[in-house]
Amino acid sequence: MPAAAPPQLVVLDTETTGLDPERDRIIDIGAVRLGPDLEVRDRFVTLVDPGVPIPLFITRLAGIADTDVRGAPAFPEAFAALRPAILTPCPRPLLPSSSCSTPRPPVWTRSATAS
């Protein structure tokens, strides 16, 4: 029986207008698809227009202002562009996910995008 191919990883990074998932919005998406030897295979970066003002605290923290996201795609369009660029070429990618703002440990999930 041949050995299973090592999984490819998709590493996502986002910036948001705050920490409340009900109220706050994504303003930046970055992703890299790593190959079996952890080499970068593809990159994706886009600003996202949140449709709401970016708080001054977030502008100072992330360096992203309302003027930066003006004209950027809304989240549905940004995600639609991310999917074929990074997620589709990577069959059943592992998506590492963590947050420095929560007390929970990092969570590793298998993507359902390539079912």
C-alpha cells in the first residue's frame, strides 16, 4: 500500500473591525497554501470593505483605515476569490486556526471545502 501524501496546509490570517463575531467585520484576508515540504505554493491577499467604519483603535493596531478599504471587495466577493486561488487546488487541506485574543488553545480543523 503506497504511503499517504502529506497534507497540504492553508494558513489564513484576517484583520477585523473588532472581536465580536456578531457585530464586527473582516477588513483584510491573507492566505498561503503550503506544499508537503512547507514551501509556499500560492499566496492570496486582499483588503475587504466591511461596509461599516473601522474604529480608530483598529486603524492604529492593524494600520488599515477606511480610506484603504474604499473600493475593496465586500466579504462575499473576497471569499469567492480566495476559494479558487487557495482552497480549491488543495484537496482536503488542513487549516490551522488560532487567536491570540482568546484563552482557547489553537484548533486544527480539516476543511470541508474539498468534499
